[in-house]
Amino acid sequence: MKHHASFSRYFSKKTFFICANLCNLWIFLASCSRSPEMTLSEIEAARASGANELIEKTVHRPNLTNHFETGKVGGTYNDIIMGEPKSFNMLVAEKDGTTAGVVAPLVQYLADYDIIKREWKGRIADFEIKIDEENNKLDVIYTIKSDVYWSFYGNARPKVKVTSDDVIFWYDEIQGDEECGSSAYNSQFMPMDDGSEARITIEKIDDASFVFHFPQIVAEPILQTNMDFGPRFLYKAAKDKGGADAVKKLFTVAADPKELPSCGPYFLTEYVPGQRLLYKRNPEFWDKDAKGESHHYPEELVYQVVGDANTAYLLFKQGKIEDYSFQPEQLEEAVRDAENVLTPDGQFIPENAEKTEGYTVFNADGSMNASFWSFNQNPKNQGEAFYKWFCKKEFRQAMSCLLNRERIISQTYRGLAEPTYSFFPEVNRYYNEDIILQYRYSHAHAKKLLEAAGFSKKDDGFLYDSEGNKVEFDLTINGNDTISSDIAQIIVDECKKEGITVTPRATDFQKLVDQLMTSYDWQSIIIGFGGGSLFPTQGSNVWVSDGNLHLWYPLQKSPATDWEARVDELYHKAKCIVDYEEAKPLWDEYQSIFLEQCPIIYLMRRRSFYGLQNRWDMTNVYYDNLNGAETNYLYLK
């Protein structure tokens, strides 16, 4: 799968995203919530009218062919990184988005998914799938390409060929070692029909080839086995010496970046804490163009450490960084000041084609991802009143009924978003337009649900539970994200009308991740997960009860509720069915359960806008809601 633009284009699909790089538009709805005088069709018409006015001034250029012209090597790509990496270690990167972005230019996945053709293709390895229908088993055989090496900047060490031993070690000894704490650990095991559990095993064929043995047939074996990995010769030495702890301590931020091996397009050559990271192009990167030059084309990447989006925006407007995804309050000004070199439908404007000053603004349709509101049901907090509330389905459903999406869209997104009422996005093969959320904005419905769950509003105007506890809880948000802050204030206001006190807690993003994955010390939260849901089996460590990112109560030894047990059963059955018609009823029920139980409440899908400096040739640049910004083949004019 391709990565998003700028620094985030290198981020792993397993990492978080926070709904920040969105959109803006001034329309007359900007300061009002939905009113009785306006019908839904009138609201949608007003939204579309205002949106179209702005969209017509930007460029819509989706990637429809995956064809790229040969570019030229050279130039420096300047961008920003929001925060400091915790490490340069690939295992640490699984749980730290910033670290994941830092190391991603140094590694490669086995395979990639071509969204245009809707098929898997080899990345650093070719693959073959062998199905044994008689015994209900499946093998995936990978063969690593012959020109993939672990290299060191300036040839500080001799290059080392990437082999099957690297992958096998990473799968067995890193991801497969529970002490290492890899987020991929649980996905190596499959429940069997007899109630037992069997592991997907890996076996060496030769130095280039290896095979994954599945204990039963699955629908998406490449999705389940696709992975990036580190070099065995370095990580094994650390593990042999000090076990899992030594592995995690390898390549700290104090390490010399030049000691980091790379099989990707760049070397990390310098890190100055609080200031910048510097990458140099890897001339031996295996992916070559028609002239034998390695992708990617910029000679170096410079990422400045920046603490907030406003600073990044100013740097972009000054031409000091190459690209930027706009916040709502910035977009009107950004579009006004743009000097697009492409027409709204993505064709070059002849008189502007060679312009190198200014920037061009692109737009994309609604994202596949949506941020969501969730509630902590971890028994670690069972002594707290909020734990009892959050474990009640009716309470979560009532919170969904108090989520005023139309108000959020008009006030926060300036009309350029759509409410999310489905579990799977439309691009998912198993999306069903008839399976939609029933608990939409309605104070009357929220009151009935709360009363049915034993809550009542007293004369003081506050809501109390059946034990006399006032209903009040925290809402954790990313402190660097103005969008989440705005959404939180609207939630506060809507909940206050029913006597519920919600207190926003702005938190540093890395601390927020630690709360979700380590301390479990949070009450409710607005967040989102990256990677989309192109396949129903994506997010196996989120939706299945024993997943380490099963947000509301992770790492369950056995399902805590009947509905979670049923979700587990449906997931594990459906993922093993190749036939669409046979699998569809299972995925239909799977979606329906989540929309009924409301462990997470999706907010909305937003239209996004992206700016790129005109000094870069736009021939190979695309922007859409499937790939984000395609800039892997970018080169200077």
C-alpha cells in the first residue's frame, strides 16, 4: 500500500493518524447548528454549493493509471516532522508513529497493493499462492528479488544481501516472541474449527525463498503475510546478547544514524534533536526507472522538527517546506494565494507549466478514514463510576445520539465533510449501503436510552446514575490538533444540554498512545487509525478481542461480552472464506454488531486539500482519497 504525502508518506499503515489535515470553507452554515427550519436536503444543498465554489479553484487529479514518467535526480525536499522520534528501532516503531515515519524510508514491504487494478503485486519479493482445497490448507511462497541489499551510507560497512533469513528471523524471533511485544504477534495465530489454535508458520526454502504455511485457507493471504522487517545480522546479535530488552534498546536516538542499514530509497545520515533529520538518497535502491536510476529522485530529504501546524503552515507559505495539508481555518487564504500550474481537472496550464514560484493546491474526495469517539471499558477501571456507564450499550448509543455531526461539519469543517454512518467505507468490497448507524443525532432518543439505562436528570440540571453519581467524564484529544479541540467543544455543549459534564483533556500525542497501549489511563477519546479499511480483515489487532489495539479493552484473554465473542467468531470464519456470496452474510452481521454496540462512534469523512510548491514537476503527482498524495516519483523542474 502506498503511503501519504510528505513525511507521512513513509508512515506504516499500522500507525495512528489524527484527523487534522483537513479542509476549510466559509459558508453561511459556519456558525450555526442544524435547525428545525432547515431540512436535511437544504443543508446538503447549502454545503454542496459552498464546497463547489472552493473546489473549482483547486486541482482534482486522482491516480487512475499508475503510470509515471521518467524523472531526473537532484534537489532537496524540505519538510517537517511533528515531534521527536523515540528511537530508530523498527520494533519500537510499531507503537510510535513518529519513529515509524523516521525509519520507513530505510525499509521495504514484501508486497504492495495496486488500488487501481485491485490486485497485489510484488514489492521486494515476488510471490506465489498455492491452495490445497482437499486439505483446506494454503501456502504463500515469496522470493526476494536479487538486487535488494542492506546498505550503509558512504559504504561505512559492506552491503549485505537481504535474504529469507531476515524475514524468517523477524517473523519467528521478533514478531513471534511474545516478550518482544510486537503488535503483529496475535495475527500469527488462527482459531480452528475444533476450538484449537494453530500458528501460521514460516519455512526457509533457500536464501531467496521462503514459505508461509497457513493451517487453513484464507481469503487474503498476502495481506496477512505482508511485512517489513529489520536485518537479522544486527537484531539477532542484540537478542542473543540480552533478549527482548536488548532488541528494544538497539538503535536508540543516541546512535550514529550512519550506522543504520537501509534497503529503502534513503539513508538517515543526521539527527539533531529539536532541529532536523537529514536523509541522503540510496543509489543502490532496487526500484529503478527506465534509465536505470533509482526511485526516489530528490538527492536529499530534510525534515525540520516543528511543534505545531501553524508554524508548518507559515513555513509552507514562505516556500521553506515543499508540501502541506491544510487546516480548515487556513484553506480559504491558501487557495486565494495559490498559483496553480494545473487546471481544475489536472491538466497543465501552458503559461504556468514552467512556473517555479508559488504553489498548487489539490483536492481529494472524502477520505476512506474517519476519526471516532470511544469509551474505556477496561476492567482496570472497574472501581470508577464511568466504567459502569461505558459498559452499558444504551449509554454508548445515547452518546452517539448526542453527536451533532451536522454542527461539527458546518462549524469545524466549513461544510467540506460528510457524516459517517457505516462501518466499512464504500471502497470496501463488503460495504453494504443498507447497514447504517441507527443512533444518530437526536436529544429525544438520547433521553430515552439514558432513562432505560437507569440515568435521570435532577432538579439541579445534572444527570445522575442509579447510584447517585453525577455523570461526568474526561474526553482525551491530541493537544496539537485544533480540529479535535473544536469537535470536543461541540460534544461538551451537546452533552451539557442533557446534564452531562464532559471535560476535554488535551494530551501530547505520544502520551496519548502510551495511555491507549500501556497504562490504559483514559476515559473517553477522539482518535483514528490509519490505513483505511479496503479489506474487511484490516485492523485485526483492533476489532478482535485479543488485539493489542482493541481500543476499549485490549488483550482480552477471552471475550468480555457475548457480542465481542460473536465478532471474533464472525471475523475468523469470514476471513477464511474466498467466495464473496458465502462470506457476505458474515461480514454483514459483523458490521451490524459494531453499529449496534457503538464501542466506537465514527464522526465524518472529510474532503482534504494538499499544497505542493511549483518548483517540482507535477507530471507524476496525483492526489486522491485512496493513495493520498502520490509523490514517490516527484522530481525538480
